[in-house]
Amino acid sequence: MLAALAVIAAPAFAQDSATPAEPDSAAQSSTAEAPATEAPAAEAPATEAPAAETSSGEDATADAPAADAPDADEQPAAAAPATSAAGAATATDEAASGEPKVGSYYAKSSHTDWTVRCIKAEQGKDPCELYQLMQDADGNSVAELTLIPLTNGDVAAGATLVAPLETDLIQGLGFAVDNGKPRGYPFSFCAPVGCVSRIGLSAEELGQMKRGSAATVTLMPFGGDPKQPVELGLSLAGFTAAFDELSAYAAKDAAAAE
């Protein structure tokens, strides 16, 4: 469920993020055409009615249109399997090549507990981000955090955290690195799949994450006890290597633009 948020959760700070492309056109063509080709076939019984009337003594010349009509109607219906076969062949080719579909996520690389994941773009460079799924003490997936490097003045990185629905939005969330003092951040909005908080990190805060070993995200369930918030661990193992890789990847765009 949380993976479906990637588009929603992509940081608003990103200037070079691409909107995920529309689903594969071959798949759309397959599903759109099949019903159209089946419609004439449904009319075949109507074309048989004149043939039934001629059996009661109608002139034999009236049989010719009745015989021709089914042939004309059946021809488009025969094309439907060919269209479906073409779509299936395309899907098979994509699976065989190992290439992700346009608009879908794929893991570019992994660094301990962090993943550099990207969205397959229809054209141009695939937009990428750092990603980690957070779990509670019972191993249940609860929230996710994505992060990208930025060069917007004092903001060195933009992070997006997606929390469960029914999180107390007024309380916001807390974020602390190691034993540091928690910093509070508000939620921006909620969607059917979760509530989103967009976080701007300064160079100092980013440095703390690079030097730290773990961060703690604090959430408050709606109607919960303020003295007993939910604490989620965010591992920082591999964060520096993953961030440096993503920064180098993003820098290629800037160099190409110049």
C-alpha cells in the first residue's frame, strides 16, 4: 500500500522530478480495443432473424443478405484475439528483457538500509530518490521516508514522510537523530493511502544524519495518549553512501544543462 504513495510522497522541493508517465500504451490499447471488437459479434442473433423467416416460405433471394450479415459481423470479432495477443506479447517481451514498465518504480542500487529507487520515465532521465520503509516493534510496515538532495539556498535536502491515516495531524511528527532533541514538523495533507509531511533539511541537519547511526520518528495516533506516542526507528546505516550516489546522479543533469 505504501509503495503506491511514491508519486504523492515525492518532495515538493524537487525541481527536477518528473511526473510518472502514463501506463504502457500497449496495455491501454489492448483493453480499449477488445470491447469494441466484441460489440458487432453481439449483434449476430439479430442478423439471423431474416433467415428464420425465409424458412416459412419467403423467396430464396432473401436468403443472401441473411447469409452475408454474419460473415460481416464475425470478421471484427476475429480481430480481438490478435489485439490481445499483441498486448500479451509486449508484456512478455518486457518481462523477458527485465526492463521496468514506464511509470513503475525500480531499485537502482542499495546501500545497507537505504535504497536508491527510480521511476521509469517514458523519455529522458529517470527521476530517483532515497527510500526506506519503517516498521514498528512487531515488524509491521507503518511509514516510509523518501529523500532527495537539493540546492535551494539553505535547504540541502528535501524529505517526504508518509504516515498512516488517523494520525493526529495537529500533533505533527517528531524527528530526532541519535540522542538529539526532536524537531517538530507539520503534516501537509492526507490522501486515501496516508498522511504526508514534507521536511526541508538544512546542511547542518543533513550532516547529523550522515554522522548518526539512527533516527527516531515520533507519531501520535488520533485520540491517543500524548504521553505514549508511537516511535519508529529510521536506520542511517548506508545513508551517506546512498546520498552521495544520488547527488552525483542528480549533478549530471546540472552539468548537461550548462
